[in-house]
Amino acid sequence: MYPQAVEAGIPATEYWQMTLDEIMIQVAANKKNKETELRERAMFDYSQQRLAVFAFNDPKKFPKFEEAYPFLNQIKDAVEEAKTEEQLKQEAMSREQEIFLAQAEAIKATRERRKLLEER
């Protein structure tokens, strides 16, 4: 099984430390990644050929970059959305930190008042 596993993309140095389940999962993941890569390459080749036809037959109707590769806008939007989510998390963390500090100050003030009352 060792040669087949290495052929399927599992590093030879990692094979001996993996269980059978881990090997099978890694082989399946490698296969899926390869299929995705081939699908992306095919989509790119197809788009490239369509653009070549536009460029040769009717250069005036040649689509803009964003129109030719609309998935790039989706990636850009996903990145922007992730940034927004991270900013929301940072803001929430800042608010929680402010609340925590206010509570700590209130506890400190209460302890100081008790100390003053005990001294009297």
C-alpha cells in the first residue's frame, strides 16, 4: 500500500506515522483537490478560448476583465466579507474589554470604600 499512497500524494516521510483511516482520508482529499484543480484549469482554458474568439472576430465587444472572470469578484467579495466579520469581532471584543475594565474599577472602588469603613 505504501507505493500507492505515495503515488496518491502522501509524503513518504509521513506515511509511516499515519493510521489507515488517516491515509484513506488524505488520499480522498488529495483526489478531490486534484479534480478541483483540473476543473479550474478547464474553466480557465475555456474562458481563454472564448476571449480569443472575441479578440479575433469582434475586438470592440471584447469583455472587460471583471466580465470575463466573474469568479474573481466573488473571491474579492468573500475577502471583504471576512474582513468585515473580523472587524465586528474586534469591535465586540473591545466592548467586552471596556465592560470588564469598568467592572474591575467598580470592584476596586467598592473594596476601597469597605477599607475606609473598616478603618473608622
